[in-house]
Amino acid sequence: MLEKYFPNVDWVSMWDATKETIYMSFWSVIATFVIGILLGLLLFFTAKGSLWENRTINSIISAIVNIFRSIPFIILIVLLIPFTKTIVGSIIGPEAALPALIIGAAPFYARLVEIGLREVDKGVIEAARAMGAKISTIIFKVLLPESMPAIVSGITVTSIAIVGYTAMAGAIGAGGLGNLAYLDGFQRNRTDVTFVATIIILIIVFIIQMIGDLITRKIDKR
């Protein structure tokens, strides 16, 4: 039945490409989540009027975040080729896409984390400080729990962006659905291959959005 409507689709290759896309997306999201929260906390704590106010450090981190989140992803991949080859040993394959995916997504997510942290009621933070709470207690007992809906919403948006990034990375040899859609679909004029790859990417995006919305509703106490 499927062969009738999609005669050029190799379903084994399509499944392998799907697994590669999920692999790249999963590990990139995990690393982006951790790095983004760390950068977001640094941006928040070193900002003017905050606990670790430090204009120099805040300016440096802000500059790094702004630079890397402003570079178009396809250009970032090319710029990071020497770095990727050094740490991965190759510029081809799913693993080779991870550095660019993480470096491209983490600064974007860091800004979303910072925005979420800024939405926390300053009175709650001041109350915790007045009671002698340590910085670690303020972070893990006040800031992160109070801003968690925004943090989850942010990683949902970032995860969807990462899936899109994997498609672009695939166009220059990273594998995944983007690679299959470009090489086997577009370049060989097989529109059914491109169509199926696109539909699978959309399904992945819808699943991510659905999970993110569900978690946000569960933890949002407002």
C-alpha cells in the first residue's frame, strides 16, 4: 500500500534517518538544558542589583550569548568545523553535528532561562535571604521551582528549534532526516522521499510540543 503512494521511499533508510534525528535532538536538548540553565543563572546573578552583581562578567557572558545566538546555524556549522574535527574526529555523521547543535541552541535557551528567572517575585528571594538561605538553597528551593514553567516552556521551544537545526545539519552530511530529504529526495527529484521525511519531522515536533505543554500544565501552580 505504502509502496503505491511512495514508490521511491526506502523505509529502512527512512527509519535509520529518523533514529539519527532523534539521537541528535535528544543529546543536544540534554546538553542545552544543562548549559542553558547554568548560563541563565550566571546572567541573572551577575546582573545589576542581583546577588553577584558584576558588570564585567555579565557583559562578557551577554556578549558571548548574543554572538552565538545571532549567527545563522548553517554558518555556525561551517565555522565550527575545525573545533568539531578536533573533539569528535570527524565532520560527518550525527556525532559531528552535536557541537554545533549545542553551541547554537544553548545561548538561545540561556536567554529564555534568564527571562524566566527575572519573572520570579523578588520578595520571595529577599525573604529567603532574610532567613539566611545559602545561594544553593535560593537556586534550588526558590528560583528554579518558581521559574520552572517558564524553563520548561523555554526548553520546549528550544527543542523544536534543535529539530530544525538537525535538518539543516543533515544537508551538509550530519545524517538524519534532513540529509535523506536533501540527498535522496531533493537532489534526485524524489518528492515523495522529501514529503515523508518532512511529515516525520513534523510528527517529532508535535510530540515535543505536546509533552512540553503537558509538563508545563502539571507544574504551573498559578
